[in-house]
Amino acid sequence: MMNTQPFFSFLAVTSAVLSLSSMAADAEPSPMKGVKPNIILVITDDQGYADISAHGHPLLKTPHLDQLRAESMSFESFHASPTCAPTRSAIMSGRDPFYVGVTHTVLERERMALNVPTLAEMLKENGYHTGIFGKWHLGDEAAYRPDKRGFDEVYMHGAGGIGQSYGGTCGDAPGNQYFNPYILHNNTFVKTEGFCTDLFFNQAILWMKKMKDEKKPFFTYLSTNAPHGPFISPEHYKKPFAKAGYNAKQQGFYGMIANIDERMGTLMAQLEEWKIADDTILIFMSDNGPTGAGNTWNAGMKGKKGSVDEGGTRVPFFIRWPKKISADTRCQKLVRHYDILPTLAAITGATPKEKKQLAGRSFLPLLENPEADWADRITVFHKGRWGYKQQPTKNKSYALRSGQWRLVDGKHLYDIQKDPLQKKNVIKNHPEVVQKMTAYYDAWWEKAVPLMVNENAPLEGHNTFHLMFWKQFNLPVPPVNHKKPFSKKRN
């Protein structure tokens, strides 16, 4: 029988919740508030909650991520969006993805609205030096790219994955592969040697050493395209999975995770060697549930990437800050991706612009005490991804979640505390819950629609990265194929 014990720890309901309000008058000032630690946020692509050996995977071994989990506070009910660009927009904005124009991963709907302040801008204004390494996926045109959204150092690929190309501006350098790709480094393409994940970690470490030597606080956004498909991995990482009889795609998927784990070990060792681990917040997370093509086990949860069920949105979230955050601690409270920005604001003393528009709230109280009061709330998940030139679809592929309930498509209600695997639909037994959640969703949707600013964007011309690449290397520009302006193509 597979070990699912770590998943069922999510069910633990604290019988006695400590009230911080009664202690506030006597409490000492928080040692985690108003300081400027270095911040490293590592986010992987399509790695589910179950794709870590400490979470019970039957074959995958991730010793370095297991170590990080043991040294961190692990949020056992941390939820992202069902797909990648929406999650990244929520992290960068502190808002619901649809409220910043991100309703898809392509068709120009991956572009985050230009009037939205970002996490990087907020930290930069508070004295941080900022760098991104890997995947951005919030717009490839010049105005949308990270160097115009608060990042000082940019080492990135285009689109949602290396080698991808879609109708409109969304696309990577033409012909790119996972090995030896062209990477856009501060708006100039550089030819690299090596596997993509290794390149992003190595470049991030080089930049952080420079910041460390110059005694500058830094924010590093290390955003891998792995283990997103195509499922390509250095061969030696795939061997245990080939021996176990996994197919080629599964071997590549898990091989990429094993490679990520090794690189995390390199990063953690480097922080220790530099003697800055105690002064650095290290976060590890993923952007959505596991991809269906490469995953064989999801801890029994319903749904994978693209699903609005638990398995599609629940992701690992470890946050380590030695001597500040209690190690080997589990927090069971429901926390979302858009809570990261206000939390880092509370820690660093930064001031978010347009604070009233934030959907998220600071989970600093939970970092201080994982059993602290945490008011219940309703949060929204929506897959989006309606077709080209189609009207936004309200009542399909959406869910609402509170601490206890998950309502899916308005038809299925699950008591997650009693039924985390979503086996029993109890919608007929709790009409008051359905009514409350539905009313919340109706109001949420009404406000979201006017903010979906990318819905009617034309898909004309070549990808932005293609044009930049051809110009830099003096290559001829081929004619535009107008027959299939929005079809997916992988170079």
C-alpha cells in the first residue's frame, strides 16, 4: 500500500486555537517584521504536492527537498491556480489572476495588465536588488517583460516553456531546446551550454554571490520551466524510473524533479558556505497540480493540472528562515498564492501600492504561530482557457474553497475536512453553504469581467522573441502564416 500519511496530516484539525489578540498587549515586537532578509522564491512548473518523497511518493527520492521541508514551516493546505500563468500573476500582483487580465496561458491572455504594481517593484522600492531566472510567462512584449516590471537582472526564456510558439506575441527563441538553449539575458540572447534547470540555478547563484559581496539585499525569483513537458531530462536522473517500468514521459518528468532536487541541494549548500542562510528567506513551491502526462501518483487527490479540484491546485509550500521560523513545523490553514506579496510586505516593511485591491493577506501571524487565529474566507479558482474569440465562461471549470468546503461548478460540494479526496457530494445537505458561496462567486465574477483586458487582443504577426532573435543575428524574417493564427506549435 502506498504511503499517504503525509497527505492525511492535512486533516488534522486543531482542537484548541490560540488567540493572539488577547496576548497582543504583552507581546514583544515580531522579530520577523520590518527587517530586510534576502528572499529566494523557487517555483517549479507542474510539480504537484505529491511529487516529493517526504509527501509519500512511492518511488521518487528528493532528499534535498525533504531536508528543506524539515528545516521549514510547511503549509499543508497551500493552493495555487489550476495552471501556470495565472499562479505567477497572483504571486507578482497579490491579486486574483482574472483581476489582472490573466485568464489563460496563451492567446495574449497570459499578459499581466500594465497598470498592476508587482512584487519585484515593491521590493525594489524598499531597497532590494531583484533578479529573475527562468520562466516569466506574463507577457513577452517589451512593456510586459520583467525588466519593465521591477527586475534588475533578467535571465529568461519566452512563452510558457522553452521552444514554445503560439499565435500572437507569445513564443520563445525559435528552435530552442532544453539542452543548450538560447536565453534572453538582459534583452540580449546568449547561447548556453547545459541543461536548462542547471543553467537557471547556476546563473542565479552567480548573481546572488555578486549581491552578497556588494552587501545588497536581494530578491531572487528562480522559476524553472521543469518539470513541464516535453519531458526531457539528463539521462542519469531517469534510470530509477526506467528500471521501475515507467514510460518515457514519466521517466522524463520524474528525472527533471530529481534534477531540481539536486540543484536545490546546491543552492542550500551555497547559502551555508556564504554564511547567509540565517539572513535569507528560502521559499519552495510549485505553480499548480501535477501534469497528467508525466504523473502516476497524486496521493489519492482528485484532479491534476488544469483541474479546479484539490489535486489541481494544492501545491507544496516550504518557507525557511533559520532562527526566525520554527523548523519542521506544519501549518494546516488554507493559504493562497496571492498571500505571498502582502506577507513579504509585512516582513520587509514595504508598502504595497493600491493596497485595497489586494486579494491576499499576510500570513506572517502563521509564521509566528501556525495555530494563530486565521479568519475563514472564500477563495475562487477558475480554469479560464475559453477558446479564441469566445466570451468568458462563468459557470464551467470553477470552484470555491473555504477552510472546510469546496464547491465545484456549483454542483458538487465536498467537506474537505472530512473528505479530502472528494468522494462524497454533500450538496443536498448544505444549501446554506451553497447559497453563501454562490453569492460570493456572482459578485466576484461581476467585478472580474471588466478587468479581463486581453480577451480581444489580435493574434497577428510573429512572436516577439522570434523578431528579436532574427534581428540580433541578422536573419531574414519569414512571411507570417495567417492560416492558423492561434494554433499551438512547438519548435
